[in-house]
Amino acid sequence: MTQAKQTPELSHLNQQGEANMVDVTEKAMTSRTATAQGFIKMNDETFALITTGKHKKGDVFAVARIAGIQAAKQCSNLIPLCHPLMLSKVQVDFTLDEENNQVKVTSLCRLTGQTGVEMEALTAVSVACLTLFDMCKAADPAMEIHGIKVLSKEGGKSGSWQANNS
């Protein structure tokens, strides 16, 4: 006998289908970590400007890193049903892909708490990419942000999870 596949519940909807902040009161405090990534692709000239440090706005990576960290800390102010979290670590890193004229942005968020940090990791990556776009848009208004996704998460009741084809 085959078991019917259950449809996952949407935890942010109550039984009447209304928006609902999930009650995490009874959840255990555990160490939780999430990593996310995204990319920003640009033309050759813009890539050269930012990788050689010759952009007239200065170190665009330093500004984007701070923006990403700040964004993770403000996630509950941006996403209506996110819980405010006491993050213990937010890291934003950049990897240069010269072959494709793009920058890979990765973030890691960590805490000990009652709910996960995937939204914070995604928000850090998104805002870091947006900041790079903002700082470089005069040189290249056709830049493309793509591939934003969660790579992994650890902790909590559901344990560890890792994306395929990271």
C-alpha cells in the first residue's frame, strides 16, 4: 500500500487562511545556522572597476558587506511575519568569477534561538547584491542579480538540510 504524499502546511496561515505569526514559545532553544548565495553579473568594464579598486565610489565590497550585515539584523522589519532574532553571527563574503564577469555573494547567519535564520541569510545576500548594483548602476545599468537561494541550514527540530547543486 502506498502512502499518500502529504501537502506541506503553510505555517504563516491560520486555520481560516489568515496571515499568522508562528508561535515559537514551546520550541527548544538550539544552535541554528543558515547559508545563502546570490550572484550579480556585470559587463567587463564594471567588473574591472570593482575588482581593481578603481571605482570612484571606493571599496564597493566593504559597503555591500556592511549593507548585507545590517539587512540581516533588520529582517523582521522588512518581512512582515519574521520573528525579531538575536543574531550572534552574520558574515557576508564575495567571490569573483572572472570568467563570467560576476560576483558570488554568500552569507552565513547564526544564533541560538527558537526559529531558523534562513530569511536573514537570504536578506543579507539580497541587500548586498542590491548595494553592489546601486554603487555600479551608473557604469552598468544592465547588471543582473540572479540565483538567490538558501544553500544550507542546521539546527532545530528538522535538523540539517543542504541544497542540491550549490
